[in-house]
Amino acid sequence: MSDLLVHHQGHDALAAADAARRQHDPSASAPDAAARPEADVRTLTFAKAINLGLRRALEDDPKVLLMGEDIGRLGGVFRVTDGLQADFGADRVVDTPLAESGIVGTAIGLAMRGYRSVCEIQFDGFIFPAFDQITTQLAKLHYRSHGRIQVPVVIRVPYGGGIGAVEHHSESPEVLFAHTAGLRVVSPSSPAEAFTMIRQAVASPDPVLFFEPKSRYWEKGEVDVAAALPAPHGEAGTLDRARVVRTGTDVTVVAYGPTVATALKAAEAAAAEGTSLEVVDLRTLSPLDIDTVAASVRRTGRCVVVHEAPVLYGSGAEVAARVTEECFFHLEAPVLRVGGFHTPYPVAKIEHDYLPSLDRVLDAVDRTLAL
């Protein structure tokens, strides 16, 4: 990792030289933001949407850097960063040593010098060597410095199961970071959300854990790649807000990341039997937008929370507790949770018995309606 530190010494000068080069030779720069059309809607995979979001971030801010194992020439394990090193150079899309703690530690140092590093952790289970850096340094520097130091670091984490991977490649560790004050923890559920949210995460002054549902990387959706960047905080529909993705009247189903698609399929199946489900995509686990969830539950009177992580001490427990506090006199039944079991993630052959399925979500819906 010392080579990487030396590699970035004098990066201020490199950035200045690059800006001057672009000023005198516009053809050498990436596509001009001002030249983008008013709307450019394309059908993209989830992975390609993130790729284009990162490309926009690199175009718009010369101090944005990407760092990670094999993200440059290879384009990452899932090819999410494919082509970015070729277009922006090895100084801005950096292939790092296999050292997660070193990657995050270097990103923290660069953030203190004014850079915005986007780190890729190859797989969810590989994040634990960097856990100390993330929870004891990255999450706390702004607080310890009384607001004088900002550490705008984004850590991209492909997470969750459903791809038939081997051990340590299908974890759902998001609640460990949501429990840590000082970190934003978000997870997109569609290509359009991924494109917008990765750009908002990079623009945020706060450290962001960006959990990408790897089982959804190949799903396609419409994305306006010319859309302007929304404000990162404080307004409806921005990075820290949930959204209602399907309206309904009988039960609120709360999900995020990979389980939003499962919840929507459950809503379709339930509708065929005369039950109306409202689906809320949390989008962000920390901070938690309980207002949007509570408004939905007050309308329906019932709530089911779905996530891939184990139910025991999972993020659904916090949602259930907050809904009970906020909506006690509106609830017609207890809040129910559907998720993984309290075991290590199983082998690929039986992972679909572990993950929350359409049938398990519908069973919870039936149980809450019967109460």
C-alpha cells in the first residue's frame, strides 16, 4: 500500500495539470457536461447504470478518484468500472493492492486533502478487514474534529445472495454499518435509482456505504443519463428519502435493495387474489426515513418488512420498532419481518431456501391479514 501512497503524492499537481490540459485541449477531456441533451433515456443494466453514474462523477469533478482491486484494466469482478481507466487514466481509476484496510485508509487520507475517493470492495464478505478503518476512523473524524474535517468517501459494496457464490461472497452486513453513527448507508433497487444515488453519494460531504445488490446487476430498466444531479440532502426524493414504488390499501411491505423486486412481485401476486399491497423502498438505512414508512402504515394499518439479512437484530427490527412507536394506534396487527435465518450464509445449492422468497412474503401478508 506504500506504493499507492507514493503514487498519490503530488496528486494536487496532477489535477491542476489535467485541468490546464483540458482547458487548452478540449478534445482531450471526457464528454462536455454542457453538451449533454436535455433528456437521454436508455435501457441499461443495473451495473451499467452505476458505471455511467461514476463516469458522470469523474467528468464533473477532477478530484473524484476510484480505487479498488482489479477495477482498472479488468473493470472489476462485475465489470461495473469497465472502460473508466481507459478514459480517465490510472491516476484517477486506481488498481490497488489486495488490502481493504489500506484502500479505505488511503481514501481517508485523500479525503482530508480535498479528494473524493470511491472505493470498491470486491465482495461483501471482504469488507471486514476494513471494518476498523470504517467504524473507528471514517465514521468519527467529522465528529472528533468538531466539524472541521470532512471525509467524503464512498465505499461501494456488492452485497447479498442469489448468484450461487462460494463462502464469504453472499453476505448482508449493512446493519453493522447502519448501527455506526457517522455513516450514511444506502442501497439502490433499480438502474435509475443506482445512476442517481451513486452520483449523490459521491457529491455527499459525508462518508457513504453504498450497498449494491449483486443479484440485480444484470436487470434492466430505463435511465435518463442526462438527468441533472439532485441535491444530496434535505429534499423529498433525495439520497436520504424512502419512496413509495407501488400504492396499495391493505398492507405496507417495506424493502430495500435486492428485496424490492421481490416485494413488487408479491404485490402482483397478491393483487390477483384481491389483496392490495403498498411497497415502500427504503433506499437508505441510515438515516432512516421513518416518516415515509409511517405515512404508508397509517393508511394500510399493517406492515411487513423484508430484507435478505438475518431477521434477528436485522434492520427490519429497527423499522418494526419505529413503526410501532409512530403508528401504534393505527396498527391492526403486529409488524412482521421476513428475512434470512440466524445461520451463516448457506452453500449455493440451498441459498434460495434461505433468501426471502415470493411465497415467504405472501405468507407474512396472509398472517398479518389474519390477525
